[in-house]
Amino acid sequence: MKTIRLFFLLLCFCFSHQALAQHVFPDVIDNCYLDQFVYETDEILAKLDNEKIIEVVTASWDEKTKKNAEGILGFQVLVDNRGTSCLMSIRNETNIKTKKMNLESSINDNLKWPRMQQKVSVIVVMEFKEGEITMKRMGTKDMKTLTEVGG
């Protein structure tokens, strides 16, 4: 629990410096069309089961990698009005190399959302611990701090 609290504090600090650049995490992927979008604030706008998100993110991983994964993975996805995903930024504090995760292709090609009224930035934090995966959706109201977003 201390690990996840520390990560959120670091995340909030990093986010305050990154907010103007629109990317939440330090590893930026520059393949998204960043015209206008909104961040989730106190409710989830881009609705999708957590299990589905976890399934897509880990789909290309072998069973040994899934079982032995430890640490925290944060990523930001831009969801357009057609429900298409575009991975924007990543923070990988796990024992798996980012390249081995195949996040960009897994998310961009396979993570489909319901149609949206407007583009939405979805921020996901996953914790891998003792073979279990937990996930939280994050948002911001003030463009400086991240908070957990509820239903």
C-alpha cells in the first residue's frame, strides 16, 4: 500500500509539470492527433470494464511474464469519438521492459471503447503484485493533481 501511495505522490508531482504538454507520463508516444480533448474528472466518461483493459494490455504477454510481473504501470490513452484508442504516454515501474509489453500495438489495435461525444484522455494505473493485477482509473480537476475516478 505504501508503494502505491508513493507512486501516486510522484505521479501527482510529475503530472503538475506535464499538464501543459498534455502528456501525463514521462515516456511520450507521439502518434496521436492532439487537437482538443478532456480529462476524466470525478466520473468515468470512457466506460469499459477493468477486466477488458487488463486483458488487452496483457494479451501479448506469456503466462510466466503475467505471473511474475511486479510493480506499477501507468499509461494514458486518448479515446476518440469513434472509440478508437491511441496510447499517449507511459510510466513503467515494473520488472518488465516496456518494449516487451507491446503496449502501443496492443492498446492502439485492440482496445475499443463505446462511441464518445468528444475525445477523452483516459489515465490508468495498474499494480502487479504476487500474480495479481489491480487497476485504478485516474482523472484531474485542476490539471495539477491526479485523483481516483469513480463510476
